[in-house]
Amino acid sequence: MTNQIWLTVQPGESQGVSPKLPSDSRTKILEAAFAALSRDGYENASIKDIAAEAGVAQGLVHYYFKYKQQLVLAVLFEVCKKMDIYTAEGEQGAMAAFENFKTLLRTRPDAHTLYIQLIGVGLHDEEIGAGIRENIRGERGKVEELARQVLAERETDPRPARAIAGAVWAGILGIMVQKMVDPDFNADEAVDALAAMSLQAVYPSGLETA
């Protein structure tokens, strides 16, 4: 399956999971859910469709995931684990993260499309919305930590880190959306500009405190 490496996860380790179940059942379901959601969209991908895609009984899907939102959020968080762009610290880590983001924009458009789609779903579905909010806060927190590290390297005021992180994450989401809807959009150029503006914002002399 195309998405097998992308969504490889360990089967549930909860004591409530029967040892008689195939060890890769949960993995197959998550892979199938990612494929169906990416291809058909949230509204059109049913539990029945996902079960058929995974080659398992519909009841087995419900065994691991009691309802559709629970399954969708599991897919979301597993995908985001695989999309982790933070590989180093400080300014070096910030630059590496932007380069990794450019790579993911080129190689995983399906994952970014699903992510943006689920943000829209979350505006009307309370549970999906809560999961999206948790994810965005976590990702924004990683950007904030990088900003604080760069500020520390520059021996400057750390207080702008949170605001910088909010602006950077807004830029990242905006680039994802433009990449999705406009085939002529130069995402690499936009990411480079975002990186330059972000790093300049981290340590402008005008914001340094006495």
C-alpha cells in the first residue's frame, strides 16, 4: 500500500486489546483510513469504506475506534508524527525545519490536504475541533521553543517568542492552503521568505531591552 511506510504504527498496547487479534490490524485500519480520507474526504469516507480498504470486518474497526471522529483523530496524530520537521535546536534547527517543511510540501501533498480539510471539519465538529486545537497548540509550542532558543543564542529578550511562533504557524498554514489551491504558487519561495522574516523578527535590534 502506498501509505504503509507513512503511517506505520504499533498496534494498541492497551490491556483491553485481545491477544487473538492480528497484530497489524490497527495499523491496517489507520493506513486505510488515511488513504480513504485523503482520496474521498471526511464526509464521504465511511467506516464501512475504511474497513473495506483495510480488508477487515467493519466490527473490527469499531473495536479499536468506537466512532469515526476517534479514528480520524488517531490518523491525524499519527500523520503529524511522521511530518515532524524539527531535527535540531536554535537557529540551525529553525533553518532545518523550514527546509524540511519545503520537502514535505513537495512529497506529501495528500497529508497537507487532509490536515487543512480537518481544520475545516473541526469548525463544525466539536471533537475534531478539539483534536485540531490540541495539535496546533503543540506544533506552535515547538516553534515557540525554537524561537526562544534563537533568542537565547542572540542574548536578546525572549518575550517575543510566543508571538513569533503564532505568526510563523499562521504563515505555515497559509502556505499549505495556497499550495493546495494554486498550482502556480511557488511554495519554496514563500517558505524562504517566511524563514527570512521569522529569523529577522527573532532578534531585531529595536526590540532588544536595555
